[in-house]
Amino acid sequence: MNKKDFFVSYNKEDKDWAKWIAGTLEENGYTVYVQAWDINHGDDFIEQMSNFLENSKNYIPIISNHFLYCGEKT
């Protein structure tokens, strides 16, 4: 697995924000791991997330109520 500049992590409710951030980073010459683009159906989700963390220079969590409360109603 190649080392990338960033790993953008998010709750599924924040997917559009994550894709926008990742796209903006890539447009500016950075490499990015983002779940929406780099995890395929059938992949081991936990293993992939761990690989992304290990193989990224920087980590960007999309912090929102969805991220913090994992789907609980706020």
C-alpha cells in the first residue's frame, strides 16, 4: 500500500463533505485515502481503515454530530 498525504475519515452522513475535502486536496496536488473511493464492496472495512491510518502522513476526521454520536439522535 502506498503512503499518501492524507486520510479523510467520516461518518456516512458526512460523505459529501469528505469527498469535497478529498477532491480539493487532490486538485491541489495531494494524495488522499477516503472511504468513498478506496474501500470496495467485500473489503474488510476495519482492516482498510487501519491500513489507511498506517499509510497516511496526516489524518483529517470530519467532526460532526454524526461522527461524535455515531447515529444517536441529537
